Amino acid sequence: MKTITFYQSDGQIIFTMTGTESDIELNKTMNPLWVDGDWNDDLYYVKDGVATLRPKNTAQWESGKLSNLPTPCVIWINSTRYECHDDKAELELVYDGKYTIRVQAFPYLDAEFEIEN
């Protein structure tokens, strides 16, 4: 048995497959973007044909402001998505309570902040 991991042109890992040599070879012909081994898509991406650890997200939270954002990125406030094309964002959290702020910008790891307003 052999295991390979398939990925998209941007390096994002799609899925891992374990199978016989003939099954693996057949699947390689259908998707030429693959690397040997089983790579966790939460921690790795593929850069220049090599599975590589995803870099740490640079986003920082302080006093209602996000800074050092990778651009572009997506800012999630709880379950609501906001596109961001700047390296900083000021958030107005209107209601009292807990908020989960998550910054996504592939290939960076997600940054997550728990905020009490």
C-alpha cells in the first residue's frame, strides 16, 4: 500500500489517498498535483512540489483593532464573514457578550481571538 496527498494549484491540500500501486498510479493521471505521504491540511500546504508547514498568521488584536493582517484575508466575527483587503481593521462590537474573531488567509494558519465585550 502507498499513500499520496493531492493538492490544488495554490498549494491547498485536497485529500489523501492510500491504495495499491496501480490505484495510486491511475489517480495520479487524473490529478497530476500530488506529493508522497499523508499530509494534514490544517498544518501543511504544498509549495514548489514539497509539503511545507503553513506559516503563522501575523494578525494581532488590541483594543478593538486588528493589525498586521495578511492581505487579502477573511475576517470572521462569530459566523459572519467579512472580506478584508487592508492590513488593519477596526471592529465595532455592538452587543455585550463573547465574540470569536478568526482571520483566514491561505496559506497562513488561522488566527483566532476570543473577545469579551
